[in-house]
Amino acid sequence: MKDEWMTCEEVAELEGISVRAVQARCARKTLPCKKIGGVWKINRLEYEHQKGKFLVTQKKQILKSENSTVKSALVFANAKGGVGKTTLSVVTADKLSLLGYKVLLVDMDPQGNATTFAGLQPYRGTGRPGNGEYKEALHDVLLGQVFELFGMENKIRTRDAIYPARGFYVLPTDNRAERIKYWLLDNAHAFSTGMDLYNVWTEHFPFLLKNALKEVEKDFDFFIIDTPPEMGWATTNAMMCATDIVIPIELGNFEVAGLEMVFTFIDQCAVKNPKLKILGIVISRYGPHRSRLDIDLEDQLRKHEIWGPFVFQTIIYRTLLVREATNAYKSVFEYWRKGMSRDSLQSLDEFTDELIMKLILNNKGLDNIEAGEKL
């Protein structure tokens, strides 16, 4: 464990300045410090919070369930791309893992961006993959479920395709996952009638992911599922095993109007999955400067008779932090560089806090958390 107190030399090395400059800041009380034995010492935890390196305070109470069954299978979904689904799914996995939960991030988007953001790359060689590489992926797991469905041997178990990332685990994906939905067409000759083919597609294929995750549901507190920008086969699979849905949205007339299609799709999925609930709508990729149109659209969304009650109070602002952290394959809560504002992290931290509180309030039956416990 790191020492509670830092020396002026440590801070000077971290910030690339002189020791004398750090001592001067201590004398002006602009650093969380005090003199110990006649030498300035800086409180490590308060310094890191001040610099914005860690916005997740260690003093927060970790909310834990008495059992190890998954509390929530949380899906980020929207028919439109570029609204922040992948970013928020990975950020949420990072935050929950920092709070001490066991989290599995499931990447359902064949683009594999959540997999990349989590720091995993496909293994191109033979034998066992190394750190930060994956071999088996979502495609192999779901194909194994298809084989089981038709009485064939499943050689890839779900656990075989789960890899450790920074603090959480990942079920990765790549463009091979796109081929799963064409499997029935490729093997249509094996069915006696078109009705048999249709029944398999509508009654069994939507539950492939749910059946696959049953194998590991007692190993994790949360499933976080990133979905592609469509309301198709992959998103349907995510909905069938979900308990909660978050809909990221960028403010715009077309985007707001598209919510009706998303809500209709969720209603259709809820017929087969009664546990499915909308946790909320989060406004993302906002700003950095608020225009009159942004203010009007936000006000329109919050006052809407149907959608208004679901809108998160927190707004996710545009920031270079996410792009830089992605390029560095690091958590946004740990990535930092000189000159970056603490405010660039604030909205992401506030969003995840609000999300966790909504999960606690909306899913009382999922865990044994007492109503009186607070973050």
C-alpha cells in the first residue's frame, strides 16, 4: 500500500516542476499538506482528488449483496450510432469495479469498440493469448449455444471467452459476431419446413446470450452490455437477458424523435422478458458550449409526458479525456495528463453515481442492499 504522505520531491517529479515550486505552493496552502518533522508532506489521497486523478473517493460505502447472483444486467442501447453507448458502458464498468463490484462487460457490437476501449486486442498467433489479447470471443460462445440447440457438441464454454481487463472482465467480440444471424440461412436445408426455421429464429435465437450468461451469473455482481446502433438481432439478445436499460441520446430533432422507435422496441422485448425496465435516458455528447437550441431541446425532452420522467439529471459533456483515455487503453478515472481540467471527469463521475442510485432504488428485488445505505 502506498504511504499516506508524499514528499515534495515526489510531487515535483509527477508534475515536472522544481522542488522549490512545490514547497512554495505548500507555504501558500494551495496543496493539502502539513509540516511533519520540519518537512512539508502532502496528503496523497487529497492530492489525487485535487488533481482529478481519482474522482471515486475511497470513503464511499461499497454496496454489496449478500449473495453473488447478478444484481443487474444493464444494457446501453439506441438505434442511432455515435451517442455514447460504448463510452458509457465501459465507464460504468470501470466505476463499478472501482467500488469493489465484480463486473462483466459484454460487447455485443461487431465493431468491437468496447473490447478495444477495455484494452483487449485479438490474438493472431497459435497457442495461448498473452495479456491484453483474446482468442475465443462472443462469436464462439453464441455458436456453441446454437450447437447445443441442435444437439451438437459445444466445445467453447462461456468461461473460455472471458478475459480480465483493468479491474473488470470482458466477453469480447469482433466482426465474426455479425455472421451468427446468418447461420440459419446457411443451414436452411436442414429444416423440414419454413415454419420450423421461423420458430427457431423467433423462439430460440433471441435467447442465445441469456443462456450463455447463465453459466457465469453467480460469478459477477453486474453484467454491462454494449449494443450495436440498431434494434436488430444483437440488441434483441441483449434485451432478453437485461434487467435495466439506459438510452444515451444526443440532443437533436431526429434523435429525440427516434426515441419513440426505441421505446416501442423495448415494449416488444418486454413481452418475452417481463424483468426488462428502462432505467433512464441520458443526454450525452453535450456542448462544450450550450446553444439556445440545446437548451430548448433539453427542456422539451425533460417536459415530455412519456420520456421526461426517465431523463437523468446528469448531462455527459464532450471531452477530450475519453478520446485520450481510449487511445491509451486506460480508464477515464485513472488517465491523466498535465493541464487537464478536473471538470472533464466530473460529469462522468456524477452520471455513474446517479446510475448506481437508480439501480438501488429501482431494483430492490435484485439484491439485499438496505434502503438506508447511501453512496
